[in-house]
Amino acid sequence: ETKPAQDKVQSEYERSETLYIGGFDWTPPSSFNPLDYNPNFPIDGNSRITYESLLTYNQLTGELEPMLADSYTSDEDKITVHLDTKARWSNGSPVTVDDVLYTFKIDSLLPTPRHGNWQFLSEITNDGGNNISFHFSKNKNPLIILNAIAETSILPKAVFEPLIQGAKSGKTYDMNRIAEFKNDSMPVVSGPYNLKTYSPDQIVLERNDKYWGNYKFSGKK
């Protein structure tokens, strides 16, 4: 007798250690590339459990809180964030200021949903000591910049710079070529979960017990 597919899933992943959720994807998963026009969960922006942003909105309190950053300040000309020195990618390498700068540079180069943020930015600078400043343009709008900082998932430069450079043609970039990268084999992420496997009817994420943020979110060192 053939067992139902659900029983097979339950036998493969211990029920007491597995959280089942649904409703994020309505078609079979095909891409986990954050630069794809329509990436699948959890890369699609509904959560920050794989790629994290510098700041994040706490939906319970409505407050803007640090994520990859550990603090931020704002003045008349700029917003400055301090990147947490403990932040790490899943391969163990540190999340760097260069990763942050390159991530935002991507949005200035490609027609991403965040491309328009650059009309409100004059430049983003490395101020040393893991400090990064977002300088306002003449179209000054601090709220838009804060939102951009909270909505931009930081990407590893070592992975995405070669991809983007390989898609360059003259002064433009071939988005179809960039989208060919499915990012579906142990992506380099900074969040507490990573892609383990997927099939037409399920996406399986695995907890990273060595997640760098454990020290502040659960008290672990």
C-alpha cells in the first residue's frame, strides 16, 4: 500500500521539530534569486529569515529596530547605520560594509523595485568603523530612506558581483541572464534559516544553529 505524500514528509522531518506554513506561493517554486522579478518564498520579501536587512520594522510595536545593524542615527543630511561586527554569512565569513555598499549599488544599476530610491540619495559612504552613511539628495525624504534601509535585503558581494558583471553588455545589464541564476543550492545567507530542498509542492528550510544573531535574539553566545 502506498502511503500518502504527507506521511512521507512527516517521516522525513520530525513533526515536533517542524513548522508547516502555507499561502506564500501559488505556483511550483523555480527561483530563489533575490534579483529575479518574482522569486519564491522566503526570498520574495515577505520575510527576513534568509537574507536580512540592516533595520527591520517590529510589527508588534511599530518600531524600527536594528537587524544586521546594531544602531542608527539620523541628522539633517544623512542617516548613519552601524553594521554589527558579529554579523556573519552562513559560510562563516563576515557581513561587511562592502556587502552593504554593493547591495545598494545593485539598485542603482538594475531596474529593481528599489531603483527609484536613488532619486532621494546622493551617495552612500563608508565612514570607517563599520559605519555607513546614506546621504540625502536635493529631494530630501528621510522616511523614504529609512524605509529603503529596512526593505533592502543585504546580499553577499562575492556571490552577486560576478553574476552582475557577467550580465553586463555595454552600459546595460541583461536581466534575463541574471535571472538564470536560481540560487537554489545552499545559498549564502545571513539569516537564521536557509534553503534545504524544494519540490513542486513544498519548500523546506533548515534552521542554522550557528546563526550569528543568536547572541541578541536568544541570549546564546
